[in-house]
Amino acid sequence: MQMQKEIHLTGKDLTQMVQLRPQDVGKYAIVPGPKDRLDVLIKKIENPVRNFSFMEYTMYTGMYQGLKITGINGGRFSTDTSITAEVMCNAGIENIIRIGTCGALDENIKVGDLFIVDEVIRGDGVTPYYVDKGFKTVADKKISDTLYETAKAMGIGVHRGMAWTTDALLRETREIVEAKRKEGAKVVDMVSSTLLTIAQTYKVKAGSILAVSDNVITGEMGFMNPLYYMAETNLINIALETVKKLEACLPAGRENK
């Protein structure tokens, strides 16, 4: 007996399972990884309504200075990120901003700095099921440019360029890291490839801004460094300000609903 459906469970199926409708969400979504970072974000949003809570993921939608914004702890790794990315794209969210963390692959990028992802080397295990090897995973340029300009205007140390996404955190060997650096990677994370690739397949605009938590080259671990925690707070403020700027750039009649 063959499978009755072409795909056992689709993103549309998941979205219907959590009873999420386009009118329930904002045009913009801000997507941290951990729940505690989502909690900080939601405190900045007026009248947040919980859209759903499924497994370890919770989505809220509320208002921020007149704009309808959705927040969800979107996953820490490629597999869980793929699930929440599918839900967001199938719910009709049009712009996604990932706020996460990364390790620097350049000794000049410091713990507490921020990094804007323009392009990704895909080292995750999910995206090969979505796109072929030659697919170029990129962030939306308008979102990336606005994130970068906003961070610079706030006087925050910020870099941009190519990231490498890996699933194998404990196999970042010298040989592998140097090979990715030769390809142009400046930072490494575990999410951007999956989120940006899936968004591209749905023609959803998406960007990724990351706080530098450690430096793979120098061996510095900054998870207890106050600069890293300040960077996490900066991520949220920059993402919210970026949403305001993106909305302000829209032609008349295209404002957030």
C-alpha cells in the first residue's frame, strides 16, 4: 500500500492544526530562539494575544506603536526552525526578522558585536530537502540594509556578510572552519540557513541579525560576558525599530493592517 498523500504533513496542515489564520497575525514577525528572549520582546508589545502554544513554541500578536507585530520563539536549531518557519509562511506573515546568536569566524569580530546575515553557506540537514545544491540562500536586501542602518545609527558595533549554518556544533574542527572561512563565512550559527531558505521558497521576505556570543578563532567564550547580554537587548530594540522603518517606506495605501 502506498502513502495516501503526497506529503504526510505539510506546513499548511500544521498551520491549520494550531488554528492560525492570516487575520490573527501581523505582517511582520520577530523571531528569537529561546523562550526567555521572546518574553522580553512581548513585554514591549501592547495587548499581546497568544495565538497558539504547541510543543515548546508559543506565538503572540500585539501592537507596537500602531503596528501589528507577531513574535514567536522560532527554534534554536535547523529542524525546529523549519517547523515554525513553515507555520509563519503559511499563516501569511510577509516579513520575518530572526534575532539570534552566532560565533565569530574573524578575530576582529568581538563578543557583544552584532552581525547582519546577507548570504548563507548551507551546512544544515534540512534545506537539502527543499532546494538543490546550487541554490543561493540570501536575506532580503531591504530588511538587511535597514537592520544594518538602524544598528549603526544606535552606535552599536555591527558587521555584515556571509554566515555558515551548521547542525554539528561539536564538530567545528579547524579543518572545517578554515574551509568555510575560505568560502567567505564570517560567523557561524545554527538557524539562518533554514529560516532564510524556507522563506525564499515561499517568497516571504526575511532577514537575520545575530549577537556574537563567542569567537571560534580566538577561543573566547562570552556567554557570561555582560556585553553579550547587552547585545541580546539591542537585538530586540533594533528589530522593532527596523519594522517601523520598513513600514514607513511603504507607498501610501500599503500600510500595515
